[in-house]
Amino acid sequence: CEWGVEVPISNNFLFTKSKTTIQDKLFSKKYDIIYYDAFGPRVQPELWKSEIFLKIYNALNLGGLLITYCANGQFKRDLVSIGFEVKSIPGPPGKREITQAFRKK
């Protein structure tokens, strides 16, 4: 799809592809799910700072979901300190686990 265009995937699911960095992204509305697909903290540490995940937390609706392949322990502790409820779930083939984080408040 084109950049910045909201594309309906189904009656209850809209997809928007944004051409920006997470650091510069301005969230103008609340979301039910954010899929975070960056390389891990060891490779791209600048994308795993607490302030980014606080921004994501504030962009989620109550009960909203952040999902990522990252299963790093410090990352999960940072999510909990922000206020997320964190769960480790089985990952796809080749990945032991991935992380789900729900906005609680």
C-alpha cells in the first residue's frame, strides 16, 4: 500500500504504513495493536529505549497490544516498569518465544 494511506483489511482492521522513524512518529490517535518489528536491542539499541515504549504505551487503547519478536529480559522488565502487562508466548519456527505486552491502565 502507499505510505500514509489507511487501508481497510477487514471491517475491524485498518492498516497504515508510515514513512518515519519511531522517534519522530506522532501518534494522532489510539491503536488496538502495534506490531514492533525492529532488529533486537543488541543490534539497534537506539530502538529499544524506555521512552519509545512509553510513547507506544500512550498510543494504545486500554487493553491494546504491543507485539514483538524481542524476548530480551531487560526489555520485558522495562515494559513492566512503564505499566505493561507482559507475556512471553511461543514464537514461530526458529524463535523460542516472542513478547506480548498489554496496556493495563
